[in-house]
Amino acid sequence: MSATLIGVLVVAGVILILFLWGVGIYNTLIRLRNEVKNAWAQIDVQLKRRHDLIPNLVETVKGYAGHERSTLEAVVNARTKAVSAGSIEEKVQAEGELSRTLGRLLMLVENYPDLKANQNFLALQEELTSTENRIGFARQYYNDSVMRYNNQIQTFPPNIVAGLCGFTESVFFEVQDAAQREVPQVKF
């Protein structure tokens, strides 16, 4: 074999290895991006479940505490905003507002012993609590997926392939309002 042929084969081999390396990184980025999308879809499913429970909860409370109209309207308005939010950032903000208004609604219930004893309300409250737990786990999984994906597109050498192929960072699902970070005070 001539030296020229060997040189061409070595260069072709290096190009093939670089190509296969790039394809492997690209496929990993696609898999991680799809994992982020799936994780967000799981949050969306749980948020939909929460949104579906709220009208029943409001109607039940309205039967006992109809004169607390401003709180009930705030919950309904917050739910409407949350349902219609488009981007992840908008959803995070709207869901934070919805959580705050739901918290006010559930605190209001403390003033109505008959409502606290109502089986329908208790069942709805239990469903809402269960849903909130599921949302928390889904958010955690989403943020873990975002971290893996963002780490992959920010580290060298995968960041080269990510930049060439247009992969961009995903947004974490974070608490936007400092008041939501505070631990509620329980007083007896």
C-alpha cells in the first residue's frame, strides 16, 4: 500500500469516527429533550386534574360560604388563568397564583365547621391533596430531566453538536413568588 492510500484511509477513519461520535451525541440530545417534554406532559396531566377538581370544590364551598364571594371568584379567576397559560413560564406563574388562592380558600373553610364535616368536601379536599402531591413529584421529575438535558448541552464536547443542531436550554419549574417558599404557620 502506498503512503497516500494509508493517509486517505486514516483521514476517512477519523472522519467516520467523528461522524459516529456526533450522531451518538445528537441521539442522546434528542432522547433527553424528549424526556423533558414527557416530564412536562406529566405535570400538565396533573395540573389538568387539579383544574378539573377546583370547580367542584368551589361549588361545595359556595353552598356553605356563599358570602365569601371574593375568595371564590379569585380561585375561579386563577384557575382560568392557569388553564389558558401558554408557555412554561406563564404556567409556572399562573399555577403559583392558583396555589395561593386555593390556600386562602382552604383557610376560609376553617370558619365553617359544617363544611369541614361535609363528606363531599372532605373527598374533594383529599383528591386535591393527592393531586398536589402528584404535581410535586412530577415537578421534581421534570426539573431532574431539565437538569440532565441542560448539563448535556452545556458541557464540552456535546455543546458543539448542540450548538450546531439548535438545541437550547429548557426552563426549570421554579417557585417564582417568595411567599410560596415560606413555611405556613400553624397555630392552635
